[in-house]
Amino acid sequence: MKYRLAIACMVVGLLMPEANAQNMPHQHDLRELPGDVEVPTIQLALYRDEKSGFNLHIQVEHYELEPPELAGSKAPAVVQGHAHLFINGKKFSRVYSPYLHIPADALLEGINGMTVTLNDHRHSVWTKDKKQILATVFLDTRQSNPQIHYFSSSQSKP
């Protein structure tokens, strides 16, 4: 019960842009999606790595996850950009592809939160109706099945 309350508080904090702006040191501007594009979806899948840490798969639809040097090579109707990975509220990495290894030493022993936001190449967070497009997974590194809670701003489930 204690864990559920803590997780609920963290998720609420992630969903409140005003509170989030004060708590995340790498907070970026927000950018509303153009009205003529499909809204990107984001889902996260987390797998324990056989050697150390975890492997994160970022599944996106209606979004070109790519480095800045490839920007502009797609039709304007396709939303383009990269992602930002936050671990326990701190920016860990920019992400340009769907697969990323998270080393064990990047995580605390016990409960951790990972949030991935979709960003344009100026680092603004993409939004729809002023809601950030993001996904969050909470994990407990001590558990054999580490994922303990999952949230995505997308409609579909992983």
C-alpha cells in the first residue's frame, strides 16, 4: 500500500506541467502539435539485461524518432524529433532510436522511475491539448519481475 501511494504521487507530479517545471532541472518548453498531424503514441517495454541493468524499448507510432541531422527528410505530416529519458526525475539521455541500454549504476537499488518524453529538435516537449506526450515506467530492481507501475499519455496499452 505504501508503494502504491508513493507511485500515485509521482505520476500526479509528472502530469502537472507547472509542478514538473519546478522539479525537473532540464525542463524544456512545450510545443503543441500542429492540427493536421496524427497524434504520436508512445509505449515503453523494459527488459532485464542478461549482464547488467535493463534494456528499454521505446515504441512510437506517428513519430519519426531520429537524430537532428535527419530532420526534414520526411513528409511535413510526420511529427519528427527525438526523446528524452529521465531517471528518477533527472535527465539521463537524449534518445534517437527505439532501443537503449540502462546500466545498473544509473539506477538506485529498489524503486526507480523512468520517463520518456517526445521532443522536437529544439528540445521542446511535444504536447496535445497542452498535455505532454510521454510514458513512465516504475520498477523495483530487487524484484524478478521489476515493472511495478506503468503510465502512458497514449490511449493504447503496452
